[in-house]
Amino acid sequence: MAKKTFALDGFCLRQFDDVSYKGTRIAYDKAAFEAKINDLFDSGACSLVDGYAPFCKHLFVPNFVQAKLSYARITDANKHLLQSDYVARVPTELPVLVRWFPSNSIEPEIAKFLDVILYSREQICKEHEATGAPFDAKNGDSPWGIISIKAQDAEHELPMNPITVMRNALGKEEGGSGVPLLRENYMQAVKYWKDHAVIQ
């Protein structure tokens, strides 16, 4: 069997399996999704794009799974629908304050693209060691793990949510990646996300 360049990481599986997941849901067979991403890359239909740190890359591919947008612009007509709470994505993370549109209040459209977010195998191992999370050994030969998938209309990376930038700066032990906060990047994130919110 040929070595896969990309393999679904356990952190991403909730997007396929958890019906209560709050971000982009992927209604597609996991093995078929993984195979399609590897095929698109091998055929030259997409290429690695640098992310916020050396261990992070992106693939931007057409939305072949018909996933819906997971964010919306905040307007005078819908801002009263926004909700907020302290949320941890997984039990090993510190809860942080987030805001969102409830999914039953806004009907999202089908996105044009998928932003497939990748972490290097080395970084995934470091984060698993720091948090004590179980490691999926069967994907150990793949140099890149798919850690998240975002449905969006832009064929480039959207600014990371400001609270995610802060969470990453906290360190691996608290669910972040240990990348220091850069003020310029943080302010770009604020500029975008003060006018947008996720749908969940």
C-alpha cells in the first residue's frame, strides 16, 4: 500500500462523527475523504500553502463534500442572534470566551472551497505528548495530519479567530500550539472577526 501524504488526525474526526459539532460538518466517508485529498495533491490540483507557523500548512480544494459555510457576516438584522459562552473544544483545553450564531437561526449557504488545515507529524506528536491525548499510531507514516477542515468562499486562509490566536499562545499543555502571539496578526484577526461570527 502506498504511503499517504495526508491522514485524518483524531482531532478532526469530530467533524465527521459528532452530530453536535459546532463548526464545519463533513457528511462524507472518512477514508474516501482522505483518499480524495491525497489524490488532489498527487495530481497537482492543489499544493501546500504556508500557515501561521512552520509546522502548519493548508490545502485549498473545491468543496467536493457540499459542506456549508460555518460563518456569517454580522449585520444590524442578525446581531441580536449572537450568543456567547466559555467553551473548550476538548477536555484538555482551557475554556475561552467565544461567540456564535446558533445554527437554527441562520441558514448557511454551500461553501465554494475547503480549507484543509494540516499539522506536521512532529508537531502532532509533541502536542499529544504535552496533553497526554492518545496517539493514533496507524497514521504515523503520514508526514501531515489533517487537523481541521473549514468550509469557506475564499481560496486562501481566513484570519484565525482572535481567541484561537490567544489559545495557541498559551502553550501545548492548555490545548494551544505554543506559537507566540504576534500583534500584527492578532489585529488582522480582530479586523475580520469583529464583523463575522461562526455558525454553530
